[in-house]
Amino acid sequence: MNATELREKNDTELQALLVAKKDDLMHFRLQMATGVVDNVRLSRNARRDIARIHTILNERARTAVGA
């Protein structure tokens, strides 16, 4: 998921997506511990998506305070 797709969503959708991504990351880590995972890169992608969502939410919060 890229930043332009995320910017089109509103804050509540982003919060829901953030919770879902964190949940996916937790399940992925559990799978890593049991040795079931085939593609290790999914963890990196999930963490980057979480960081993108946090960045967009912080940008919106800063513009709301400044306006």
C-alpha cells in the first residue's frame, strides 16, 4: 500500500487499518516463532505500512493544530 492510497482514506479508516496491520504483524511474529513463515519480507512491508500510517496521521494532526 502506498502513501497516495493512504492519503485518500479518512482518519477513522486509517486508525482501523493501523489496528489491522499491527494485528497482522503480531500473528506474523507468532508464525516466525513456530517456523511456518515462507516469506520473511512480509514483516518489513507491514512495519513500513504502519510507519506510513503514523506519518500521515501525524501530518494531519500538525496541520489541524496549525490552522
